[in-house]
Amino acid sequence: MPYFPNTPDDQRAMLETIGVDSLDALFEQVPKPLRLGRPLNLPPAMGELELTVHMSALAEADAPAGKAACFLGAGAYDHFVPALVDFVAARSEFYTAYTPYQAEASQGTLQAMFEYQTLITQLTGMDVSNASLYDGATALAEAVLMALQTAGPQRRRVVVHRSVHPEYRQVLGTFLQNLSAEVVDSGGYTVDAAALPEVDSSAACLVVSQPGFFGTVADLAPVVEHAHRCGALVIVVFDPISLGVLKRPGDLGADIAVAEGQSLGNPLSYGGPYLGILACREQFVRRMPGRLVGQTVDRSGRRCWTLTLQTREQHIRREKATSNICTNQGLLALRAAVYLSALGPNGLKRVAELCLHKTHYARQRLTAGGRASLLFDAPVFKEFALRLNDRPVDEFLAAAAERGIYAGAPLGRWFPELNDCLLVAVTEKRTRCEIDALAELLEG
Amino acid sequence: MRNRQAVQLLFELSKPGAEAVRWPAADVPESAPSALLPAGACAAAPPPLPELSEPDVVRHYVNLSTWNMSVDTHYYPLGSCTMKYNPKRNERLAALPGFAEMHPYQPDDTAQGMLRLLYESQQFLAEIAGLPAVSLQPAAGAHGELTSLLVAAAYFRDLGQQRTTVIIPDAAHGTNPASAALAGFEAVTIKSTPAGYVDLDALRARLDQRTAVFMITNPSTLGMFEPNIARIAEAVHSVGALMYLDGANMNAILGVARPGDFGADLMHFNPHKTFSGPHGGGGPGAGPIAVAERLAPYLPVPVVVCRDGKYRLDFDRPKSIGRVRSFFGNVGVLVRMYAYILTHGPEGLRRVAEQAVLNANYLLAKVASLLPVPQGPRCMHEFVATASRLKAERGVSAMDIAKRLLDYGFHAPTVYFPLIVPEALMIEPTETESKQTLDAFVEALRTILAEPAEVLHQAPHTTPVCRPDDVLAARKPVLRWQPEAAQS
């Protein structure tokens, strides 16, 4: 077995020191009737070569979208990852360390997390970021729990705009199913200037997404102002890449901002591990979930970093903690930090512009022939909803897949009434040539 | 050797005009973003991120990395965290495009290899747990706890039973009571016996028709197998409640005993502990759960099913609690778990437990001659020593010892947990350390205990910083860098 360093001689000497004559004797604590008494029914051990052959064959049985013309998005995006992100994250000292409980032995991770928190506040225009949560959907659930704690017992309504990702809404429903809170849907598929009557003085918060799930972008000022007038907090779900061109959640008046951070240098990886981003205004910091790294000084007065405000957390506060989270997504947060520091303001602006222009080209190109039309006229950032006028979505997706094109995500999966529609995402990786090929297929 | 560049923050290295990534020119027509987007939504300028060149970024992070201890560089006996070696083959395999570049909404037909891997992973975990139904969706152990408790709540709701409490021993991980509260239950804490076992009388006194779940960590956080586990399970089941196993310590019993066989109805795994997923400086982990047949209908959607040789995601589960996260789960971690299980096979997994328990007992035998180990001469995969006498006699605390170990090139054990042992040093060697490493650790400990108290109070002496002021950090939180003009 490859990972056991003790030789038979070592083991004999160790058993002698312990004072037992067999490995079995070490398991005397386990009552005999409760022992398994047979080998586990699992495949036999594989050496590295066999394992590599076996798993490569499994991988070869897939047709990964990231290697094709991928117009799939809906919350997970095929963005380009610069090589230095992989290089830094592959440093043993980062990826084989753990939660920096011993600050002196973890200044590397701690400083990188402090920098991540800072980068996220710069990105979002919020005051504080934590050191990561599991993914965008659970980050939203945690944000809503923060809002409910802040709002107190009189405000138990959580108003969620229909622009929010349907899976985020499902996860929120799961998290709140046994707590005294009510989730209420509001608005249409896109954000517009219409009033949201569900937001009233009994609302703890309004959750709204910019861009919305269908890719649309709106001026959020009217809904934010309305919610604030009602005394509700505003939680904005955002796309990190979009902030190269769009107003930041902090500038929109958000109280809490959450996002899926996968697009910041993290692989698609069939949906995870991803990165939950949560940032908020200063006044909510003691209600935040998850790890926080703070600046301090050491005995010699040197600037350094440590885990802080831990009295919020489960290992101290137990059932009264702000959240149950322990292990988070540290390595993914590191990747996001490296990505953002590599791009800088101009790189982020440029990648956002590329998405924007290619999306608009695709939107125009795919609807020019008349066989598909836009579901919404509203402005979009990097994806848009398309209605197929004269053929089933599944049939078209299958035909496109045969040409190596993943044409989009079928919307009927979440919205049965939209089963003739798909959601098309266009990142900076898509070429004019790929978009034209998709358009020709659509028109053909 | 000290590199000033590493001390500086990214933001202090920033220089207007520097850039590490240059994007190509657009191959489509461009117009101003303000012409395409609503005026009220457009940013006047991009976010004020730092500006750096690629060599700057790489040197910064590589230098930072050298300020960490890690499994690849140091012995890391952090109790309860199972800091075992992270196999390099797993990294290479998980990076294959057929896994790493799969979009979560690809059609099932294009993901048959991925789905087969996940389907088999469900089966492997069911066999190891002795519980037939598995959800791979939870993102970490605590998330698995929450998911399991939501499953339990849905089960009792379906039965029409009003059960409102979850009973938890005081030696449990803090995530247990926190998860119970989040799932809408009242967390009831019971005292453990002085030896760290479940106090059966205390448990019986709290068990009644209101009890939904009893959460147990077995082997315990003291590294002991619960001798009364069968009677505990019987007592829990006799009032119609469920027994939950916190699977943090599965490393000790792989292939030796199965939670389903000793009475657990639900459990979570920590693949980043038991099955060698790299800990990543604080994640990612994963928290798959295994449950008894009668709880299977309530598992989150989707699960992977196989019909007629085709694998697909099954969403049609009307009694499901719903989703607990977006997409499928922490698949990258699960791919590494799959590789680890296949590398070991049935005999190999049992040997993981044997070697982990051998290493822990050997270390216990040696450490016990230096520091009291209240639980006695045997343990499973970890044990807890105490510095309480040392603290009383010489003023030397568990923290002092932990900090001084860093000077000798060892990561510290977990300290001050579990809460039931004063001045606790919780030591978990794992199966991937050698006798020689353990011997060197014991010699370092022996040397440390002979050193003057003052040397220990001032430790560590060789690390980049020494004893950050945690009180200052919490009293005046500075949680981000700001330009000097913006600082108050």
C-alpha cells in the first residue's frame, strides 16, 4: 500500500512499545458482535497505473463542455483561467494546510485570506467580506439568516424576486423549512420599475439578482429604495465578472451582497467545489457566518493576521452561533484572489466588456433568421433567454451537441411554462466563429 | 532569507498601469457599455483592484506560501482534522478535462463517465457506512449534519410526529448543536462521563417522545470507541428517535465496524479527512451522508441512478427535503475520494484504520510518559493529553506547548478541544506518518517540557510572527486593507 510508511520491523517495535502482540488487539474496544467480520464489498485495490487507466477511461466517456463551444451558463460559467492561478493553488503549502488555527504556522493562508476579503470589498463596494462559504446558493441562505436575525421577531417575511436563480430559491426554501420565516416570491422574471407589493413593513429583506437569472440588467434603484423605505434589508445576488462594467452592489445600496465565485478562476468541475461570496455593511459584521481574518500585531509589534471575531462561530458559541459552518472553501477563495490580482481593474473591465460584446453579437445573430426570438427585450450582460419558434428545445440541443456545441441550458428544467426556451451564455472564450456556427445551425 | 515583498500586501505592491493578464481584441463589433446597458446600472469606473504584473503576483503568493506549515512540509497532528497525506495521483486524475471541465448542466448523455463515478461513489459509501442510501450533495461535514437533521425532520413530519429536540453530548464538535439549531430543533446538551463516554443515565433522562435525534461521535472526540453503543442505540430507538453518527472519526474504523451495524440511522462522511481530500487552508471539503432505507425518500435532489446501463440524475423524488446547495455537490473532492477508495480496496481501507490506530496508540504510549492522558492507555485514531498539572505547577499551558512545538518544526496538536478535558492537547497522527516522525515528535515534546517556563511563554521564537494579539484583533476589527487616506 503506497501511503503507509511503517515497515514490518517498525510495526513490530511499535506493538512492543504499546505492549500488545497484534494489530487486532488494538481494536479490543470495539465490541466483537459489532465488528464487520468480513472484507468490505468494494473493488480490489488498484495500483497507480491501473487507476489512471480506469479513471481516464471514465473521463474519456464524458464530453466536457469546457472543451467544446460552451454556451451553458445559468450560474456556472466557462471563463478562461490564467495559468498562474493553477500554479499558485498547487503550492503544497497552500493546498495541504488546514484552517489557520495556529496563526504563527499559517501566516501565508491568513494573509492571503485577508487579501481575499479586501479584494472582495473592493470588487463589491461593501465594507466587509468573510473568508468564503460553500457556494452562491448557500451564501444567499446565510445572508437571509443574517437578515432575519437583524430584523427580529416582527419581520419574518423573506421576499425573493423571481430574477434570482431558481436553485438558489430552492436552497433557501430548504434552509428555512423548519424556521419561523416565510419565503414569498415577488416580481416578474426580470426587474423593472413596477412596485413590489410583497415588500412591506413585515419584510425582513428583499433578495434581488443583478444580472438576473435570465441575464437581464436593470436599474435597481427603485426597488432598493422601496425596500429601504419599508425598513427591509436588501440582499443583492451578483455576478463577479459583471462588476467590470456594472455598478457594484455597495453602490446600489445593498446591505448584503452574495455571489457564486466560480467564475473567478475556478474550474467548472461539474458544479463544485465552488465559492460562496458574502459581503456586507459594517454594522452587520458580528452577525456574519464563517471565518474572518483580522489584522493585528504580534508581541514585537509586527503587523500580522489572525482568525478573529470567533465568538460568532460554532466552535465557541455552539447552538447560538451565527451559522454551523466550519470547513469552507479556502482554496477556491485563494484562486479567486489570485485571479483578481492578476486581472486588476483593467483586466476585469476588459473581460466583462468581451462578454458583453460577444453576448450582444450572439443575441443579434441568433435572432436574425426568425427561427428564434428573444424572451425579454431588457438589456443583458453575458446571457440571454431565447425562445425557439418552430422546433423542440431538446431536439435542437441534441443536434448542436453532435456538432460539438453546447447551445444553452433548457429553461423547462426550472420553468415548465418556458419549455420552448433556452438560456444562452457567452463568455470571453466564445469566438465569433462559434457563434456563427450556432446561428447557422439554428437557421438550418 | 526574509523577503520583504512577502510582508507587503498585494495592495501595497500595486502600481498604476501594471497588468498580468492581457485579453485579446474582440472579434465582434464593440460599442460603449453605456450604449448597451441602462445608465443606472453602469459603473463609472471598474472596481479599485490592485494593479500587478504576473511576476509580482507569483512571487507574492509563492513567498506567502512559505509562511505556512502544511502536510507536505511538516508533521501536522491536528486532532479531529485527520491531516493525512494527499496523494498526488488524485490531483492529476481530478484535473482530467472529463471531470474538471464538465459543466453541471450538461446533458446526462454527455456525462456518463462522471455519473458512473458518482453512482459508484454512492455505492462505496453505502457499503462503508452499512447504510443503503447516500446523498453526495452536502459541501462539508457541518452541511451534512444539517442535511441529515432536515431529513430527520421531514421523516417525522411525514409520520405526523411532533419531535422538537436533538440531544448532543458535551464532547461533541460545535457544529452538532449549531446544525441542530439551524434545522429548527432545540439542542439539548448532556454531560459525558469523566472518561468521555456517553452518560447512559443522563441520556435516558432526556430521551422522550419529543426527541428527534441523538447525535453521537463514535469513535469519540477523545478517540475512544463507545463501549455502550449498542445500549445507546437501543435506548434512542426505544423512544422512536433516530441516532446520528458524526463521521469525523471514520478513519479509525474503516472496514472494522460500520455505523449502520452499530445502530446509526444517519451519518455524514468527511472525504477531506477520511478519504484524503486536501484541506486547502480551510476547504473545500465535502459532506456526503448515508441513511437507513426508511429515510431514503427524504434525501436531497438529485441523486444518481442507473437504469438499463445508463446513468442519470434523478429529480423525481416527491418526499425530498429539496436542494441543500446549487448544482450537484463538491464533485472535485468526490473524484479524489473515489480515487482513494479504489487505490486501497477493501483490505487497504482496513489497513488505513489499523495503521492509524497503531500510530495513535504508539504515540499515546510514548506521550503518556511525559504528559497525563486521562482516558487511559488505549485509544483509536487519536487521544487527548492534558497540561493541567503542568499549568498548576509551572504555569505552562497547552498553548505554550503548542507554540513551542512550532519551533521544533511540528505543527501543533488541536488545543482546548474537546471542552471536557482542561488544557487539552488533542493528537491525531494518521496512518501516513512513520515511526521515525512520531519518535522525533516525542523527543521534541520531551525537550520542551524540560525547558524553562519563560522560554515556553515566549514561544514560538523561529516563526515569522509570535503570538498575534487576538484581543486587539477582536476589539478593533480590521478586516480589510484600505488606502491610508481612508483609514480613520
